Amino acid sequence: RLLIIDFGSQVTQLIARRLRELNVYCEIHPYQNVTMDMVREMAPRAVIFSGGPDSVTREGSPRPPEGIFDYGVPILGICYGQQVMMQELGGRVVGGKISGGGGTAEFGRAFVTPAGGLDLLDGWFEHGPEQVWMSHGDHVAELAPGFEVFGTSPHAPYAITADPERHFYAVQFHPEVHHTPRGAKLYENFVRLAGFTGDWTMAGYREQAVEQIREQIGDKRVICALSGGVDSSVAAVLIHEAVGDQLTCVFVDHGLLRKDEAEEVVAMFRDNLNLQVIHADETELFLGELDGQSDPETKRKIIGRLFIDVFQKYANEIEGAEFLAQGTLYPDVIESVSFSGGPSVTIKSHHNVGGLPEKMGLKLVEPLRELFKDEVRALGHELGLPAHFIARHPFPGPGLAIRCPGEITREKLDILREADAVYIDQIRKHGLYDEIWQAFCAILPVRTVGVMGDGRTYDFACALRAVTSVDGMTADYYPFTHEFLGETATRIINEVSGINRVTYDITSKPPGTIEWE
Ligand code: XMP
């Protein structure tokens, strides 16, 4: 295994991700928790020092445990990790902008050129200078004994340094980020020279996660709000594997789900996967309170508030529940909170995590908080969730309410469900589902005139939406062929009573949003 000592960088988890991609098992531990006893027990084959926001020139700033350099394994220091390595081994670091020492701070793209051959750099510089991402205030001014320079950039004479004999490597930039396009190669070289064979897999992650969950939960009870989305589903199945029927899932059905969705989700989890699932059918409550409401924010707030009330009501009936399971992913963590007890800085609080656990006096279980979406899908696959389920498009918490602009009525919801089912069926039949990030129908709050057979119709219009996106933050409309659009419109109008006009939404995000409300 490999130990990552976390000095508080916002991107430490990206290092872990790069290592998982190389099938290397690693553990991240905040520097405060790392002692030499712990290191000896863990027996890592290599150590990485992450970056961090502090300045090594500041007294009391984070340090690795004393003795780590005598432990005899390869060490890679990144950014702050480089500086701390130099400082500890007898070099000198000077402060830049952040610590008040002047203009040596450097943020953004830089190009590194080689200054000597090094095993860590195998495969680098084959096509000239390498682009890297710098993000540091301080810099190394004097190398520690035994170290040499192996790469420089215009503003960083010590961009890549190493003591090749002891296998200590220290770089000033961040090889783990996307903007260091060939950074993965450095990690590959590092783990190879440390002797890793790359035999660790998602199956290994599953085993390790199950063990950790058992340790955390013991013989206590856990509850989980199961939405049928990929994240909460994978979290629930993983926790169920760890603690079986100590887990109870509450599926809050607000009556704003897609056609047959509630029944399918409940049946899959209950009958196929043997989880305990409470189907909280609260359609009447939600639609009652939404009656007559047309303002988007009001609708969202009503749904959010009722969701919490309902979940609490059902959760209170589960005796002795001490834990709340959540499918929080790493991108949520990085956007929301610092690692509990970890050294990174809080960026903003996340709306999903909310105040629910504290309000209910529950402790959180978040077994996916180290993973990215594609890794969660791989884990879901590993856990035996059906492929079509894992590949499902995202579906928003407020459900069809935000695809029904204006007032929500049962009639509109029923029409919308039918139209959406035909649309998705068309997309699947044409083999386009996996190319599209998200596709759905919205029912418009207008009726328009049409003619069918010899008669006049006066029915609702619907809008089709389909977007490509990487993360939902930006999106573009999907370029369906005219044939596809024509065929789909014909099918919807013929098969769904209540719709006599179909439009295609070609707005990108920004300026539009993906959902209509
Ligand atoms: P927008 O409409 O903001 O949507 O472009 C971006 C992505 O987020 C989803 N979405 C939500 N998901 N709760 C959720 O869980 C919400 O309140 C919510 N609102 C939007 C939306 O479906 C899209 O994937």
C-alpha cells in the first residue's frame, strides 16, 4: 500500500484517484494523525506528501512525522510537500506572496524543461517541454544535501528535484491535476519504481469499504434515504453488504417520479437485492401542499421541507438508528466541507448534506466520499447492480415538479409521465441513451390548437430536452437528426392523449439551465 500524508491541499483526493487508476491501493491520512508507529504498522511501500495551503516558513506549520526519511521507502513531495521535504532535510525555503515574502508566488500554467535524466521522468520530455500546473506561494531557495535539479521552469529553478539514491522526489507543481496533462506518467513511474505491481482493483475497494463500514457501525442501526439515483443506491447496497439488515432504507415517494419508477426501484431493492425498504408514499401530502403554487422557488422549498419532514417521520419509527447513510461523492466533499478533522479549507457548505444529521442526532456514514462518479458506477457494477440502472441519467430531487413549469396538476403529471416514457423509449431504441448526459420532457403551461383526424384538438404542448455535459455545470443541446425528432414528435402525439404539439429545446447552459425551473 501507499501512504498519502495530507497537508491540506484541495486536490489531495486527485492523487488518490490517479493511484486508483494505476490499480494501486492507497490511504490518505491527515498529517496530524500520522505517527511513526502508525507508519510502521501500516508498512507502506511508498509515501506521498500532498500540497497544502500553509507556509513551511511559518512556525508550527504542518510537518511529517520525525523519522519518515529514515524509514527507507521512496517519497514523493508535491508543492508544499516538496518544500517541507527540503526544509526537513536541510535545504532552505523562502516565503512568497502568501507568507508575505514578496513576489515569488506562481499560479497557473508553466512549462518545465529537463535538466538531467531521472527514473521518475521516464517518458517525459519526449516531445519537448511538459506543461504543468503551478500553485504555490513559497519556493525552495536552496536544495537539501543529496538533492539535484532535474527540471526547471522559467519561474521555478527547482521545479523537479530529487535525491535519486534515496528515492526522494520533490516537484513544485501538481502532477495530479488535469492541467498537468501528462502528470499521470509521473505517478506511474513513481509507483513502478516503488515496486507496486498494480494488482489492486474495485473489488479490493469494495472489500476495504465493507470492513471500514463494519468497524464504524458495529452493531448499531443505519438509515438511508434511497432515491433510486446511482449514488444513494450504490451506497445502500455497499452498506447492506457490510451490515445486512442493520440498514433500513426509506424511499420517499413524493408523487413526482417518472412512469413506474417508484414500483421499479422498490421492487429491485426489496426483491432482487433483499434490502429492507420502506416505501413512503406521500403523494397526497406533496401534491396537496403544491396545489396552486406556480413560483419555481416556492415549489422547490415546499418539496425540500416536506422531504425532510417525511424522512424524519419514518426514520423516527426505526428504533435505535444511530447512523445516516449518504451517497456523498468526492466532488461534493471538495465543494462543501473540509475533511472532518483534515487540514483543508472550507469552500462552501453543500445543500444536500444540510442540517439533517445534526437535527436528528445521527452520525454520518458516507462510504463513497473518496470516489468520483465513474468510480461509483464501477463499484455499482462490482456490487451487481444492473448495467442499465448504473447508467441512468441524473434525475433531480424535486422530480417532475421542475419539469412542469407553473402550477402542478395530477393531469399534467400523468401526461408528462407518458410523454417522457415515449421519448426515452425512442432514445433507447435509437441507441442514443449513453451518448446523452440527460434527456427528459417538460410539459408547458399552455394549450394550443391542433387538428387530428377531422377534429379540432386543444391540448398541451411539450418540450423535449437532451443535453451533453461532463458535470452538469455547462451543457449543450444534443444534435438529434430531423428524422429522429420528427418520428418522436409523431409518436408522442399519437400515443399520449393530452399532447398535440412537440418542440425541441436547443438552449445551451449557460445561458439556459438544464431543467426548466
Ligand atoms: P440545472 O437545471 O441547474 O441542473 O442546469 C443541473 C443538474 O442538476 C440537476 N438538478 C438537481 N438535482 N436536486 C438535485 O438533486 C435539485 O434540486 C436539482 N436541480 C437540478 C439537474 O437535473 C441537472 O442534472
